[in-house]
Amino acid sequence: MLTLFASGTGASPALAVGREANVPDLQFQPVRPPHSVTVREAVAVALRNYPKIAEKQFKLRAAKANIALAKTQYLPNINADFQEDAVTNNRISTNVMNNVSGFDTVPVNAGPSSTSSNMKLAMNSLQGLNFNWLIVDGGLRKANDNVAYADARTARADVSLTKLDVAFDAADAFLDAVSAKQVINSTTAALDHMEAAKLRAKTLVSEGLKPGVEAANWDYEVSKAKIGLLKAQEDTELALVDLSEKMGIASHDLDVISNPLVRRPMAAAEQNPFNLQSHPLALFKTAEIDRWRAKEILLDKAWRPHVWINSSLWGLGNSQNTTINPIKPVAGGVLPQTFNYMIGATYSFPFMEYFPLKAQKDMARSNELAAKADFDLAMQILERKDARARIILSKTKKIAAETPTLVESARVREINELKRYSTGLTNMVSLAAAEKALAEAQVEDAIAQVEVWRAILKLSYVQGDLRPFLQLVEIVENSTGENK
């Protein structure tokens, strides 16, 4: 992993996104950043504003609600019914099959056959309370709980991975903007050198020490330098627009504070390879495997016997008071005049469900194996990124250590060529080449320092935690106490 070496610092912990943790139930309200932002502010704003994070947070909230829903399966079913009706009691001995479509809507009119038919209405009442409780389920409800928990763990891992990706994208876009600004600075310095050389050339031409074509040639070089500056400004503005998008804001009025990302970071040493299985991507893929395994177990538990406890209490009322119905009506049949209750148990065994459940288990098993293969692929990708990040960090540090020498050599060459040009010992082509070489060296030196920071950022991403990068930025900021 990446280890930082610094002394005399009191850096507070920076924001990290690489560990799976409980996600607080937040109201996702975007915030507006200041006009000029540091890389730590850019990351913080992105984590607060980016819509993808809000989407994953709400999906996690839904997964948590699904856990609460799964817990309700342990509750008994209690139903209360109240019925009042006025009906004619014309009955004959007959039979209606309950599996004939449409006849399930025919009300039940129990009792002996009528001796005559009439259309007189009689009041009827029915009140009932039904209680059913599943007491033996073969582990089905517990397995369903585990599926809900697995879904929540997958959603939580997805939140952590999304946060890591958003934070990395914001920091990477910030570095792009810093690099673009450094190109502007170097190109501006090159333009100043070109204009100074142009002025010197015009002076020499006016004194007759140089031919008139020299002034025209320098006009060409100055114009080329101005075009280069305009292109650098365009690249910077586009980089700032991209940064705004990565921060989750629609703002073009944004600037970046380049310090300390244009200076050499403090010592950062790589140690043994990090445990990549703790990376949010690995955790997310592992959670997907566990989710499919939980579904397999759920399907296995579905083909088990179930035992229900059943009980009912109901009352009946009828307004007719005849020899057939000798119990005196209560409130004209509106209230029940007789009561009954029932206690029993139901045993059910859906043995024919074995075949469709077996097919569903095979599907879940195949999906689990696919998820395992996806996990192996993700680990290969992380290992490749880890190896590349270490190589890039090692080489960019060496390049950044060499570029100051390149700049100093180009500066000395430019000074010597300028002196030779002033004394007529060389032509403007050599001086222009020296000026361009100095500008290119300055650009390369500025970008080289930024690339070291980018390599540290990539290594922190592979480790699944941006704290090493952000803490190092904070340490270097505190060591100077200045921004530019």
C-alpha cells in the first residue's frame, strides 16, 4: 500500500470512500462550491452533488425497506369481516361447481329448500374474525430474510464503489485542469520571450545590424505563440467544464487552485501489494455472489412442508323468525344472534413445485457461477491497475526529478543564443528554436509534477481509498500555507 512520510503535521483525516460502511439516511441536497476550489473541495462537492450517488443511496434505502418488509412475514394474518345485506330466501336443492368460471360470484344461500317462492327481503348479517399463523415453514422466511440482507449488502457495496469512482473522476478532472493551467503559464512565458526577441530584432533592424526580413520572421513566431496560448486557454476552459460536470454542478464560473499539485509531493514509498479483495469493486462483486447464493437457498427452502394454525370466530344474524330459524332475531337481523368458532391446523406440501423450483435453482446457480467469473475478472483488472499504477508512479517520480535539469539547461541555452543573436553570431532560427525549447521544457516540468500526483491518485484508487492522496495534499498545503 501507499505510505506517507511527513513530520510536524496535524492533518485531519480526509474524506475516504473505499470501505463498506453503513450509509446514513441523508437528504441529498446539492451544494454550491466556491469560485476557486482545491482538489479536496472538488472531491467533497462531487461526493455531495453527483446525481449517481443519490441514485445509489435511494436504491440502498429501498433495499433497507425490503428487509423490513421481509420481517413482516413472521406476523400472523388476522382478517375481520363485517357484512350486512337484504336478500330473498328462495332456495332449492342444487349444486354449483366452484371451478366453473363465473359461478364463483354466485352468493352462498344456505338452508333448506323453500316451500314457495316470494320476493320479500330479509335482513342478514355476518361478522367474522379469522386468524392464521404459519408456525412451520422449513426455513423459508429466514431464507427470504437472508435474500433481503444480501440485496442490501449489494446496494451498500454499490454505494461505496460509486463514491470511490465519483471521487476519483473529480480528482482526475481537477488534475487535468491544473495541467491545462500550467500549459497556459508556460505558453504565456514563451510568448513574453518571443515578444522580447521581436523587440530586440526590430531594434537591430532599425540600426541596420539585421536585415528587415528578421522583423517579419519574428512577427510570425509571435503570432504562432499567440495561437498556442489561445489553444491552451481553450483546453483549460474545456477542462474546467469537465471538472464542473464531475463535481455535479452546471457551472462555467469555476477555477482551480493549483497549489500544491504543481510542486513535488513529499516522500511517498510503495510497500507490499495491497489486499485488493477489500477494494469496493471486489466487495461489490462478492456481494453479488452472495446474493445469488442466498436466492439458491431460498428456492431450496420453498419446497418444504408448511404447517398453519387456523382459527375463526363468526356470528350470524337473520331477520326471519320461523320454525326453521327459531332463534329470535337481534335488531331485525342487523346484529348476529348466533356465534361459532373454529380451531384447527393446516398441513401443506407443494410437492409438484419441485420441478419448477429445481429449474429456478439451476438458473440461480448459473448466475452465481457467472458472478464468480465476474469477480475473477474484476480482480484481474484490479491487479493490472495496481501493477500499472506502481510502474507509473516510479517512472513519473524519476521524470519529475529530471525535468528541472531540462528547464535549467534550456534556459542557459536560450540566454546564450540571445547573446549570440544580439552580437550577430547566430540567426533568428537558432534563437527561436532555443525559445521554443525553453517553453517546451517548462511545460514538461510543470506537467511532470502533476503527473506524479496523478500516479499517487491512481494508486490510491486501486487501494480502494483516496485518503493517502488527499492526506498528502493536505500535508503539502499545510507545509507552505499558500495557494496560487
